[in-house]
Amino acid sequence: MPTLTFRDATLADIDAITALVTCAYRGPASRVGWTTEADLLEGNRIDRGVLEHDLTRPDSRVLLAERDGVLLACAHVAIEDGAGYFGMFSVRPDLQGSGIGKQVLAEAERIARDEMGVERMRMTVIDLRETLIAFYQRRGYVRTGIFKPFPYGDARFGTPLRQDLRFEVLEKSLV
């Protein structure tokens, strides 16, 4: 497999990131991969304003993974509440299962530990996503039993198709 190159996103990448994140999770294109949320939510997965904020706030960066200049994956890495935060993890649906996601996650963890100086990484996952949670558990993340409400009524994050959505916090030691 040819090598991935990593770089930090800029404001000029917003359209490409939005398209990637949306196709990885929502709509018919997402059903090609295994990370689809199409049965749980429809509409936006990321909002341009939220993404712009993530790209410009302190202690926050959006990591892009490319091959030959083509965007294949992305993830948001930030410091929140004294720990690393990992989110907006997206791999092109036709490339899911090829090992790209594992490489992106490892690079995000390296950035959090070595460049941001944090000892733990956290993320939130819709608790109904057992297959996705199992993926993270195989990579050392543990379920904390801490739950956060889903932002019902906030169209920036999509339209829920169910009324039982919530997030669970997963965490991993980086030391």
C-alpha cells in the first residue's frame, strides 16, 4: 500500500473535508463503508461554521491523510478538559477496511501525545454503534460509562431518525 502523507488542514480545505465527512457517515454513499450512520441520522455530519472554528481555535487541528494529493481521511485532534480529544474521524467509504483508519488514528494519538503533550485521548461515540466501539476497543480505548446527550434540534449535526441517541465517552492512555 502506498504511503499516506499527513498535513494540517487549512480554511481552504473546508469544502473537501465537509464532503469527505458527509459521505463517510450519511446518505447512500456512506453505505459502501462500515461507518455509516444513515440509519440513525440524515443531513449534515459537520457544519462549515463548526469546522472553521475547529481549524482556528487554539489547541485544535484537523489532520488530513492524503495519497498523491488526494484526500482519503481526516480527523480532528484537540485538547479539551486536559486531555486529547479525537473526533470527526472519516475515511472514504470505498477505502474503509484497508488500514487507512488505523494509520490516521495512530498519527492523531502521536500528535496528541508528542506535540500537544497530553497523556489521555478521549472521544465520543453514539453508544448504539457497537461495531465502531469494538474497533476502538481493539485499539486500546475503554468505555468509561460516561454519557453525553445528543444535540437534538441542532441541525448543524444532522436530523436524528431515532429518539434514543446519546454519546458514550471512550478513553485511552497515551503513555
